[in-house]
Amino acid sequence: MDSYKIGKFIAEKRKEKKLTQASLAEKLGVTAKTISRWENGNYMPDISLLKPLSDELGISINDLLSGENVEKEDYQEKLEENIINTIDYSSEKLNNSNKLIAIILIAFGILISVTAMCIFPSESSFGSIYSVFGTIIALIGVAKITRKLKYPKRLVCSFGFFIASILLLMVIDYIGVINIHQAPRFAVYKITANDVIYYDTLFYDVVRYNPGKGNEKFEVIPNQDYTEYIDSLYE
């Protein structure tokens, strides 16, 4: 559909009816700025407004979508063409809306994850729970934005994004452990024995000596069987 041709036709018919943009807008329940955007070709009228707009301008919907008064002999051909164009326009508009929603979900999910890592103390389980929750929200956005891909590619993109996000959260967590000596958020096990807290994560372990005391010490060690380490403390 030629939005500029349609906009010029709307303006022409509006003036023939001796209607101002404001008066036409009032009849249709929109703003005068919206009418101006239609007539400038910047936007198309919403599908729900095609019939009321056509009625106010004294034309058919076929005329409106053609941007001209359709001759009788061309009416059927133009009608079919306009139906196809309207379907394409609606599909494109729906796809754009889905993309916008997907981007909002991704951004919102990432924001939740980052905020959770910053707000909640490392010892609180809420930090890890909300960060993973934010990742899942972002994952829904990725699934929506890749919906046109074939299922295998869509699955790979979604799974890849989820794994990459979790790994990134773990890297951020590791940096916090190394630089500011905070307890790891994503510990699988947490064992306390003899003034020592042992955190067992998937990729490394952390030993916290004398927690809460003045001589507290953090030590990052290679991943190992935590039961053997705990047993060694009692020897």
C-alpha cells in the first residue's frame, strides 16, 4: 500500500467534506495529530478505523486503500489487491509488535539479573534466584524474536543464549569472589565445620576461614570432593 498516496487522498476527501483535521479526529475518536500523520503518509489508519473513516469521507474502503476513486471495471481487481496488501501490512505490523515485545523482555530480563547481583548480598539465595529468573525472562524474549527460524535453529539460539547467560553470571560471581572476597552465589553445596565454610561450585571451590572474624580469610581452590576436604579438617 502507498501510504503517501492514501494520505493525500484522505486529505482531498476531507476537504471536499469541509472537515478540519480536528473535526474529523473528533468523529473518529483520535487526535488531530493522528489525522495529520495519515495525510502526510507517515502512518496508516488502524484497520479498525477503515470503515468509520471511509464512511465519514463518503468513499468505500476499496477507494481508501487504493488512494483513489476506483472505477467500476477495476473494482474487483483493486479489491483483491487491497485485501492482499492489507493482510501483508497487518502481518508486518504484528511482527514489529512481537519484535518490540521481545526486545523489552530481553532488556527487562537482563536488568533483573544485573540488579539482583548488585542489590542482594552474596550470602542471600535471592540474588541467584532472581538473576536466573531474569535470564529466563530474557530467554522468552529470545524465543519470540527467533520465532521465524526453523525449530532446530531456534532451539540452538535459545539454548545457546541460556548457557551463555548462566556462564556470564558465574563469571561475574567469580570476579566478586576474587576481587572483594564475597561468598559465591552459585554454590552447589555449603558446608560449615571448625570455623570454616566450604563452598562447592561447579567450576571451583571456596574456603572461608574464620567467617565474620577479624582474621577472616578467603581461599579459592580447584574443584574437588568437598567431603575429603572437610574430613581433613578433623584429622
